[in-house]
Amino acid sequence: MGPSYTARVAIDSDEERAWGRFAPGSVERRMLVDAGAHLGVELRPRMIRLDRARVEVEGIDAADRYIAQLVANQGAYKPAFRNKVMADFFKLLWLRQTIPGAPEPVLVIAEPVRRALAGWVGTAAAETGITVLVWGAGANGSVTAYGQDDA
């Protein structure tokens, strides 16, 4: 019997490496592509090194104009979705103040998560300057800006 080995999948290009943990066809990757198209930029994941911390940003454009976090939960709404939304709001506000040039914070949520923005959470997003985009998982995906009347 020959030697035992573990096959490894090679990453074909720098483009694939830039996607990090978001596999081709994944909901998160489709959300970033569609949100980037809506904003007129390409969003990719990136690890950012700050003075006292390293933080993964789920989407950032090459010019550091936008920083994006994703809430890609699917299926029936659960209260935990709201916790993820609020955690990402906090992260985006912190990054906006910490990254030089104050990039615009964008939260991209899947359609089932929309309910998490009811009440004060949606109001807080609007009043703190966080852009919220709602991603619909249709055949081609679609992104629409969340408005206060949407809750």
C-alpha cells in the first residue's frame, strides 16, 4: 500500500484568495457582490490590523470608502438575528471611528432578518448613519435600501 496523504484544494487565483472564507456560490459572497454593485464598488473580506486589535471586516472596498458587515441568516426569524444585527452595528460604529478616513458603515441583511430592525433598532441605525441594505435571495439576488417605513 502506498503512502497516505490528504488531498488539498488549491486556491486558483489571488481573486479567490481575496474571498477568504466565503466560498463560491455562498450566500455571503452573493450578498457582497450584490451590495457592492448597489454601491458601485467591489466589496471583499479583509483582515484589518489596528493599534491594539486585529478585526475581520466582512466587506470593504479597495479605497476603504465602505465597510460592510453581513447578517445572512435564512429561514424563520429568530430573536438571535436581532442580537447579530446589534453586534454588527456596534462593530461598524467602532470601525468608522477607528479606521482613518471614516469609511461609511453598511449593514447588509438577508430578507428574513428585516424584522430585527423593528422599533428602536431601525431608528438607531438611521440616526447613527449606518446604511442598511436588504438582500433578497431571488434568482439574481437584489439589494434595496432599508427605510424607516420598512420595519
